[in-house]
Amino acid sequence: MSHRAAEPVELARLRGWLRAAKGRRTFAALARRADAGKLPVSVCTLRRSLDGRLPTLRTVQAFARGAGADEEEGARVWAAAAAAVRPEPVQKPAAYVPGRGITTQAGLAAAMEKVRAAAGGPSLRRLADSPEAAGRLSRSALHNALTDRRLPSEELLTGFAAACGAGEETARALLAARARVLAGPQPRPSLMYPCGVVEEAEARREQDAVVRHWIRDDDELDWYERQLRDEEEAEQRRAEAWVDDLTDDELEELQRDATGAGRSSLRAELAAAARSAGEADG
């Protein structure tokens, strides 16, 4: 013998509210008054609202209008019943995938913590004993990796990702981050270093000043020399435009690099280059 599932209390409360609002009125009378109140509804729809199923919000509003009841209260009772009958599905949090910007051991440890948090923050014991880890993890090794004391091995990272229930994309991202840590920081291209840009621009201006006294007109330059000059000027304009587009945060970071390289003030060098460019243009 099958047993019917228990009815939610909120749905029973809604049905009781509708019956109390109806009172001794007939469904036909309710339908006529709702229609006059510009909420037309059929007699059958009003009758079905009391058969144990969840009616629509519009039906409850039409029922209340036909009965002269409080429509806002009816909407609140209906909302509680709807939430009980159709609860919101539990949304599974999106898996965390470490980005390509992780290049340090500390950054890798922080990424592992985020993967662990996305899995619900399991304990080290639970991770180490997880069947998915297949014996590749130990609590001490996990502790050293998560606290930035030791660079984790590839085996530990793959076992950690599996124990956290992370997908292959997350595991590959962790392994790629480990490879970047081992490779070390990549050298910054010289043309992207503002001090080098400033020095190159200044050197070009000095060279132009030396030869300017005998260059009187474009017609005196042959085609090849004019092309070289145009290319140099275009390159100089691109370099100066790049310097002008630097944000304050980028200048701060590059100033720290310049100080480490024995330079005094990157901002002073940039200002000097700007003044020199203004004098040359004048």
C-alpha cells in the first residue's frame, strides 16, 4: 500500500486562507466580482484552487479580489506555500581553476587553498584518506604545501585535485603553475622597460641634433634615408605613447624595479624625457 507524501504546512495554510476568504459565497459570485475588478477568472479555476494543489499567484489574487480579502496578505501566504512546494535547487559552487598568473610557490599554495575551499574545506585527514587520492597524499606533505613550506610534487597535486573532487582542468592548471614556479621569473623585454625607452628616445634626439645642421630639407635626403628617418620617428612616437599610457600603479611597480637596478627616480627620468621632447618639438 502506497502512502501519499505529507502535505506541506504552508500549502494547507494557503488553502485554509482561501476557504476563510470565500466564506458562504459561491464560486460563481467570486468569479463575477473578480471579473468586475478587472481580474477575470473562471469558476473551475477558483474551485481547483481548493483541491490540494498549488494554485497560481494570479488565481489567489483573483480569489481575494472576488472575496474582498487582503490581496497582499494572500500573496504572502501563496509565496510561503510556493517555496515549500517548489524549493530552490541547491546551486553547486563553480569549480575554481587557477589562472596563468601564478608564478610563485606562495601563489601556488594560495591556489591550492582556494581549490580546497571550493570543495567545502575538507580536513587534511579527510583529503589524505580519500579513496580518490589513491594513497598519493599524506597530511604532513599537504600541510607543507598549503602553508608554503615546500613546493608540492606533481603526484601530490594530482592526488590533491582528485581528493577535492576538482576536474581535470583544475588539475592541469595546478601542474602548469608548478612548472612556472620551477622555471622562475621570465625576464622583462628591454623595450617594455620605461627607463630603456626614455634612454633610447633621448639618444635618438641627440643624434638628430648632431646631424640636423646639415639636413636642410627633405629633398636633400634620398629615398632610403627618408624611410629610415620615418621609421625611427614612428618607433619613437610609439615608445613615448606607451610611456604616457602607463597607470600610476604600473609606474609604482616599475619604480621599484628601477630602484633595485640602481636608478634614482623613474618619474624624474620620464619628466626629463617629456621636457626634452617638448623642446625638440618647439
